[in-house]
Amino acid sequence: MSHPKRIGFLSFGAWHPRSGETNSPADALRQTVELSIAAEEIGIDGAFVRVHHFSRHLSAPFPLLAAIGVRTNRIEIGTGVIDMRYENPLYMAEEAAVADLLAGGRLQLGISRGSPEPAYHGAEAFGYSVDAADAREKTAEFRAAIAGAGVVPADAGGRPSSVLLAVEPQSDGLGDRIWWGSGSRETAVWAGEQGMNLMSSTLLLENTDVPFDQLQAEQIALFREAWAKAGHPREPRVSVSRTVVPITSDLDRRLFGANGNEDQVGWLDGAISRFGRSYTGEPERIADELARDEAVRAADTLLLTVPSQLGVDYNAAMLETIAREIAPAIGWGRQTSAAA
């Protein structure tokens, strides 16, 4: 049984003094919560945040996810993605369980090795290694912890006993709602083997000279093949991210009318990479083009990047336009809190 098509927003939560509608970190945090509430009322399925360190973007995700969780009722809440190099896996397991319990089991946690950060060896400043292999080791420890595995011996009068203690609290089902942010076909295969859902963004750290959506659809197919071969009992979920900006006003046209609608190829993180196109223009045209996007068709979840610095009202109106005039073309149907 396949998952229904879902759409969610993905916010970087950028803020800059005296620029746009988001001038402080407090603005960025409060507006993310407010946009999540508005998105739920519109019928959007998910509210996701991008995690960055050492920059004016959203960083520590769990207090924010918990705040969204207690202010909403139906919408999925998640990350896209948390850089595991910066994390203590056992403390993260506690934080994730708390946020998931407060949200009633709605957490969809995207994790990964992470994208390039502005700090040189920033994870070392947090006290951790910058080795990408350590991110996978931390992921294994984190997943074991949220599954209830014993991770430390109990104290027996100053000596370790044979009893292993698990972190608390535990949140049932959280382990099935962990996503791996994959930037290549190889890492997508690894995620499928490991039994994590797949989260694929608007760039891939490889280029085979085929359109981005076809390359990403190939990545998804390899992931599903690896998942089936590994014999995992449940059906996986797959998300892709897109920039979708319907032009419906003079303000939209001034801000985004010049955006290019073509793939880009460039150098990122030591590799030639392909960046997905933006979908900008009249809603009817976007709907037609998005419906032909092979990766969007292959995924069950589409995450829409939002220009967070334009404020809650602008982004809520944009999401409403997408929900009403564009998303039905990809097989999405509106959800409401009452229906939930």
C-alpha cells in the first residue's frame, strides 16, 4: 500500500537586521511556529526546518519542534536535515523523544552527514570529529538509543553491573520516522540498506548530464531497490524538495520574476554537482511542469522551500495558492485538522 502524496514547507529561518520581515532570531523562531500553525489551517501536511550552525539561520531544532508540536494538532514536524557531526547521539535521542511525545508522535526527523558549514571544522568546536564516517556511527548509536537498546551499564556500588540502561524517555514508533538526507545515488542505496526513509533535496553531489529530476528519480529507484533487497518489513517514505513560487501579483513579479527555471551545474563540497531548477511563473504553468517532474512523481512527499524573510502572511498566502492551484496536479488532496 503506497503512502498518500503529501506536501510540506521547508524553512531555513534566515534572519537579518533591517532586512525583510525577519530581523532577529526571535523573529525567525516565532514566525516559524506561526507559519506552521497557518500551514496546518491551510491543509499542508508538514512543517520542516533546515538546521545550520554558525550562521543566521535556524540552528538548535528540538526546542523549536517542541513548540510547533504543542501549538499544532495534525501537521508533521521535522528537519531537513540535522548534521550528525554536531550531535551527541544519546542526548539527541532524549531530545527527539521529548519533542515527539509532546507532538503526539508527529516527528519526522531528517538527519545526515550535513552540507558544508561556514565554520572551519565547526563540529570540532562542538567537541566532535568532522569525519563523515563518524556521522554514520553516531547515526547508528542514535537509532539504537531511540529503539530502546541498553547503552550504559547500571551502577552497582561503584562498579558496572550486567544490566544495561536505555535512555529515557522513549517514544514508540520514532525509529520508523527517521530520514537520511542523501546527496548521491550511493548514499541513497546505503539509506535503503539501513532501513531509513529517504530525503533528497534540490541538489545532488554528482552529475551525469541528464536533467535533475531524472537523476533524482534514478536515485529514488536505487533506494527502493536496496530497501526491498534488505527485506525491511514496512514501506519506506521518500521526500524531495523544490522551490515553487507562483507569480500572482506585482510583488511576486518584482521579487521572483527573473528567477531562472533551469538546472544548474557547479562545484560543491569537492564534487561537480547538479542543482534542481526552480518552478516560478503562473500557477497553471507550474502545475503542468511539476506534474511532469519525474522525481516529484516518484516521491510521496514534496517539501516546498519558502522565502522565510518575507514573513508569515506572504508565505501562508503562497502556500495557499500552491495548495489550491498547483498541488492537485501532482495527486495531492487537502487535509484539515478536523479531518485528522
